[in-house]
Amino acid sequence: MSGTVVSIYITPKAGEPMQSLAEVEAAPGRGLAGDRYYLKQGSYSDMPGGGRELTLIESEALDYLETEKGIQLNPAAARRNILTRGVRLNDLVGKEFRVGGVRLRGVRLCDPCNYLEGKTQPGVLAGLVNRGGLRADILREGMIRVGDIVDSE
């Protein structure tokens, strides 16, 4: 099962708008260079447990949200780091996979929350249930670029 990286987003501070990048450095134990969690500025930076280094969401989930729920959500507004196409992220929970040359482990689903709905619009939370993406940890450092292959090997 493989897909591609459609876009990459980070933000240096919690609550700030996400910025689009063509590439980003991924570091184990830290996250994506320049992102709020890499800088320990994220809302959940001090909470124990993994899955805060990198978040991914399927472009198909945003397509569903628009087609089935009538809600158009800009990928940056989804507040996930990596937008993918062609890979079922839910299937990667508990598994190792690769994004470009970076090795990751899917930790848990990135369920939508009231915070996301509050920053966007009513209906986003319900529309993204079981489609909110994946939280992952970085196992091997490297660069992630738009167009990279997402492969579960």
C-alpha cells in the first residue's frame, strides 16, 4: 500500500495558522523542524506519551467532508502536518512505514476534537470521525518533501 505526500504544514506556535512548505526536516524525539511540537510550543507538548512528533491526514478525508457533509476545509485548516493521497492511514496504527526516506511508526488515530471544530466550523468534528488522520513518531531522521512516497512496505 503506497500513496504520496500532497502537502506539508507546520506552525511555530500553538493556535497560529499553519504554513505550507515544500520540504521539512524530521527528527526523532522532536518532530518537524520549526513546528510547534519540535519547539515545545504545542498545546500538548508537556503531556506524556508518543504520537506528537508528526500528524498526517488523507486528502480523501477532506474530499469526503466536502462531498458528503458540504464542508470545504482547506488542508492547512485541518492542522495536520502531512496531507497524503492514496494511502489508508488508519491501517498504519501500530505499524512502521516510510515517508520518503523518513521511517515512522503509526501510534494512534488523530481523532478530530472540539478545538479543531472551534478553529474551523460546526460539523467538522462529526465529518472527520474515523477520518481525522494518524499520529506518528519519527524513527529515523531525514527530509520529507511534497511528492514523496508514503509506503507501508
